[in-house]
Amino acid sequence: MKALELGRAATVTFGGQVVVAGGLATAAAIGVRDLAGCRRPRARALAALGAAAVYVGVAEPWMARWGTTADERRAALPGDELVPAPGIAIDHGVTIEAPADRVWPWLAQIGQDRGGFYSYEWLENLAGCRMSNADRIHPEWQQRRVGESVMLHPLAPGLPVTIFEPPRVLGLEGWGVFVVEPRGADRCRLLVRGRIPKGLPSLLYRTTLAVPHFVMERRMLLGIKDRAESGR
């Protein structure tokens, strides 16, 4: 996964994440300064360092594995070979009380110029995305070719399709892979896996994109769940 190409999430709420990351960095710096400069550490120093530690030790891991089990995170999925030793592993998932063949059509038609992303449309449109989330299946939007782009913004390049295997796998370069896993006749799991290379890409993701990516992708999964379960 290319950290700079997690564009939809970054475009929508990039500024908010910069504030969060900057605040954490400032809080940590203040904490270190106060601890180093005072014989009796100030309460604000401990609070600042505590806030940074909670984010890194609790919030960040929770966001990275939201909705998934340990077995799902260990399981091999298509596309894992593209980043065999990632610096950051992201696994999100949701259980959908609907058969897999009712879920796949919603996933197949994602894109700014198609069915949208079923996320926070109003936030996306604040960034000029001109997003309109579909509330029905469009037969004309059900096919993709490897190499074609899934649009995120009308003025920006899209993400190339790396895998398109109906009715199970959709892979997007710079995002990851979406997998629909049947769990019996009337239930399935929708999983999303992203892998970010070590070094600068992981640093950029952690400090600028982690929160907006999580917020928007979680809403997307729940949006697909709502639509598939409603039988629209």
C-alpha cells in the first residue's frame, strides 16, 4: 500500500489528522521538557505523556484491527505478496447478515463516478469530491478491468484495480484488498486488508492518515452492511 495514495480518507479529513498528530507530538514534547526541567514533574507533563502513550499503545492498535479476529489477521489473503514485510498492517472487518452474492454488487460499484463509497458523503463533498452514495444496485456498474482506475475525486487520479474476482475479491493499488467471505447461506464477512511498507510510508501514514482512514473506512463497511441487510 502506498501511504500517500490513501487519498479519499486523507482528502476528506487530512487537516483534522494533522491537528491530532501535531497535538500529540506537542504534548509529548511538553511532557519531556517539563519532566526534564523540574524536580517535581508537573501534572500537565504526566497528562501529556499519558495521552500520547494511550494513543500509540491503545487507540492506534485498535484502529488497525477493528472488527477482525486474530485468526482473520493471520490468514493469507490475495495481495499479501505485494507487501510481504509491512511496517503497518491494517485489517478491518464486519459481519453482514446477508448472503455474499447480495454484498458483492455493492462493493463492485464503488467509485466517485459510480456508487460512491457509502461513507460520510457530506465530509467527502466538503473536499469537492462530488460524491453521491448509491442506494440501489446498478447493473451497468458491476464490471471492472485490472488496471482501470476507481475514482476518488473528479480532479485527481484514481486507484488502479489490481484484483477483480467476482464475487469475492477487489484489490486497489494504494488501498488494499476487499474480500467477501461467506459464512453459511445467509451471512458473510467483509474484510479489508491494507499493508504499508516500512520506513517513510509507514511514518507518513501513522502521523497523517491513520485517523481519517479508519473513520472513513469503518463507515464504508457499515454502509455496505446496512445496504446489503436491507435487501435494497
